[in-house]
Amino acid sequence: MTRKLSLGIDLGTSNSCLSLCAVDGGLAQTVPVTQVLSPSVIGEKSLLPSVLYLPAPGEYADGSFTLPWNDADARGSIVGSFARERGATVPDRVVSSAKSWLCNPDVDRRASILPWKSDLGDAKVSPFEATRRYLAHLRHAAESHLAQRDDGATLADCQIVLTVPASFDEVARTLTHEAALAVGLSDVTLLEEPQAAFYAWINQSAHAPGATPWTDEVAPGDLVLVCDIGGGTADFSLIAVAAAPAGLSKNLELHRVAVGEHILLGGDNMDLALAYHLRGKLEEGGHELDAWQFQALVHATREAKEKLLGNDALAEAQVAVPSRGASLFAKTVATTLARDAVVAILTEGYFPITAAGDLPAPRKSVGLQEYGLDYATEPAVSRHLARFLRRALENVRSDAELATRVGAAAAAAPVDLLRPTAVLFNGGVFEAASFRARVVELLRAWFGADHALKELQSAGLNIAVSRGAAYYGAVRASGKGIAIEAGTSRSYYLGLESPAPAVPGYVPPVKGVCVVPQGTKEGTELELPDREFGLVTGEAVQFRFFASGVRAGDRVGTVVANAPKTLDELPGLSVTLPALGDGNGQVVQVTLHPRVTAVGTLELWLHHKQSERRWKLDFNLRAGE
């Protein structure tokens, strides 16, 4: 059907956002999100905090949180501003960072485990359920906004684009898509967040009053680093600007050439660093905080940090920490967070000037750990960025075609890192101008003070992703505008066991056969030509999957000799495939037919050579599902 509008949904770790763009062109606009601001007070804000509060039975009177729409999806929970504010006083009833849990391969993401470490029992929710409730709220807010428009548009008239981190694995992508379908967001397209931020820059340059056209700001050979650090993750991508056939956007085309690893490092980590600083101040004053109070301190510190970084006139902000018990007011302790401390702790702790060869320190593990999110153990964004640019150069060198797109200038750096010529910042962390300035300073320290590095103007650090998603949806619906050539961000491999004579003490290494090369477009079906494999059916077997973000030169059927040593192993799949006939443990000849779905998830079909029988392996069936 013909779409009139495009709806962009940024489902962020800390904040979510909605934007609309007319399919026939124009500037994408942020949609205010209706939400609970306090008991019996409903209002609109441009951002919806991605926080879920689970009230205790009888904690509030019936009707205290009634929204303009039927809130059956909420099931006794509150999403948004009040939920986050309430987290500062009742932290064990607040779900946050659900997005980070959704991409954690070591937990059952459908199990009721959140809030983590709370004792709520049956009141807990799963990462998937929290995601579904956020999306339900966003859908209702979008419908409510559309109902107030004069053009009579409904959600059915919208092309819907939902963003995910570029580094999300296939399980997290699939679950996000499934949650969208569960709340009625049908025919949704997934888009990587750094790409969305880049699209927002293009849209703004084309339609914002007085803006410079994007085609005048970049040229063939430019390499744009999208540096996206939000509440929970640090996401890096590189987009190359290349020459295109005549008639296309001043002969320019765009290619996403590298995507970083999934790094749980962002505003949440910074809040913790500041909270530890304040706990030290309180302890010096004779106030010892228990674990519950410390969680409340983290929530309160985040609010104080945001006030300071959002208002240059503030020198300090008050932070209050409550405690349990009847005399709550009397037991509340307070301190102050100074702007100077915020800048010093965060700038030097997370954005130090490091050498180009300084990479993240290896993880040091003890035999027994307290289980939780797999946070980055290296706090310095600088070192993670160096690792990303080093791996990006390795990836480009693996593929002659990719190297041509990037151009010689970007790779001819004085250090062994791929060299961006422009940087586009995104994410709430970069609301602080000092952090943006420090990253630019860092890049110039690596590549030379005379390195021409241009900072592109963000379309809004907290809202650009939703605006870019809306613009991208308009491009898809209309067929007009420029799209980034991207596809899968990594290459994927299936573990392959080779027959070998038995040798005591020797286990033949597992090979990896490439089933999906990096850059494979959505909706593409592949096959491995002239290759047959033996598939074990009728009994439980283990499939091993691998991936790589630095082997762009591999093609379908490329075999990697020692996959566990060379590639990144993904969680395996234990499954019993139905046998042919009555026998168990049969080995049958099959051909492999990988498929990248329209939403960017992966399927692997195995076709029997002697019949019409086929089996499917889903990446969303891996451990933890």
C-alpha cells in the first residue's frame, strides 16, 4: 500500500524517541511522547526514558497513572519519566538497561529476571517483556499523536523503521523485531543506529533553514566516523563516501565499511563512576550506604549529572539518598555533585589522551564472579576507539573492493589505524561539548595536528536516531533519496568437522565455512555452489557458529582452517533434526542455502540432495532462547 508518512522509532537503552517524516520529502520532526510525569499528572516530552517501574500492590490509588489510551499492555507497570524518577527512591522495583540484557547471550532473555538482584519474585519481567512494554507505550503515543493531525493519517499509513545498535547480534535483532510484531507494529524495518544518525544529518542538511547541503561537506575519499555513545553502549561505524555514476547526488554514494564490537560502555558506567565518588564523600562524613541505598544513589547521581551537563550556568547539583523505614525524611542524607568533579572524572577517566597503540587491557577474571551484565572492563573509550580503527583497517585490507571504496588516503595514516576524515557524534553522552572536543583532540593526536578532520553537525544528539530512521523510511517508501550501502556487518560461518584418522591426544580443528559474507543485503538468498555436506539427523547434535568483523574478503564457501582460533565463536545450537524414515543417527547429503531476511536476521536452510526434504536452522534458536 501507498505510505504517506514514515515513523522512526529509536528504542534506546536510556531514552526512546519517535519522529515522523513525510514520504514525499521534508524535514523529519520529533513526536512528543505522552507519559506519566507524576501520580495523576500526564504530560508530553520529546524523550521517553526506557525505564519500567513495577509498583507494589496498593502503593498508589487506582487511576493514578491513567493514560489517554487503553493501558492493558502496561499490566500494572509505569514507563517513562516518573518510572525513572521513582527509581531514585525505590531502586529494587525499577527495570533499566533492558536493552543490554536483551543482547546478553548468557541468559534466557524470555525469563523473568528483571529488576536484576531484586526479590520481587513473580512480579519480575523478562528483558523481552520490558522491551515489548516500551514498544507498546511508543505505539500508543504515536497513534495518539496521529489522531490529532488534520490529515487523518493512522499507523497503517506509516512506513515503520525501528533502530538497533549496529553491534546487536542476530538473537537481539530477532527478539526486537518479535517484540515490535507483538504490539502490532507490523511490516517493521530494522536500521542500525549509527546509520540512522547519519541519515538524520543528511535530512537536516537538505531541509533545515540555512544548512549546508551534505554533498558540499563531504567528497569522494572521505571516511566518516560515527561515534555513538548513549546510556548503555558505545557504538562505532565508518561510512565511506565514494564516487557514483553521473546523476546520483552530485556523483556520490555511501558505503558502511566497518562496525565495532558490542561494548557495554556508556552513560550508565559514568553514572557509576560519579556515584562511587559521592559515596566516598558520604563515607568521609560518617554515612555508610547499604546496597539498596547505593542503587538509589546511582539513580540520583544520573539526574544530577544530566542537570550539570545540560546547563552551563550550574556549578553544582544536590543529590539526596533516602533509606528504608518509616522516618524516611529524617534518614535522608544529602551531598552535592560539582561540575568540576564531573568534567575531571569523566573526561580523564573515559576520554584520556592515549597512544594509537594503546588498546583495551585484556579481561582479568577470577574463577568465580558475581553474575550480571558483561560490562566492558576497560573504561577508556579512547582505547576502544583505537581497537575499532585498527580492526577496521584489517577488515579493509582483507578485501580489494572495500579498499577501493575507502580510498588510499584514509589507509595511509602514520599509525596502523584506519583514518577518518570526518566525525559525526551521536548519543546523550556527547551533550557535553568537552567530550566531543576530547575525541577530536585524540584523533588529531594519533594522525597529526595537521590532519584535516571535520566535525559534522548532529541533527540532535538525543533525537537524531529517530529522525534518521524516519527519513530512511521515507526513502524506502518513495524510492527517492540516497541510501547507505550496508548489509550484514559481519561475516558468518558454520562449524565443519573433517574426518580424520584417530590419533591419541589430537583433536582435528574445526573448520569454518562462510555461509554469509560481510555486506550481504537484506532479503538475499545464497547457496554454496558445488559443495555437499553430511547432516546428522534423528539424534541430538551440536552446531557451532562463528563470525568475524575483519574478513570482508571472504565469500560464500570460503573455508577457514582453524575457526576457534581465527574467528569469534557464537553460542552454539543443540537441536535434533527429524530423521528421514525410521532410522536415528542418519547422515544425509545436503546443500546449504543461507538467507538474510528482510529485517536482517539469518536463516540457514539445509536441502536434502535426494528428496524435497529440507531443514532450517534459526540463529534465534541459540543458547539462552
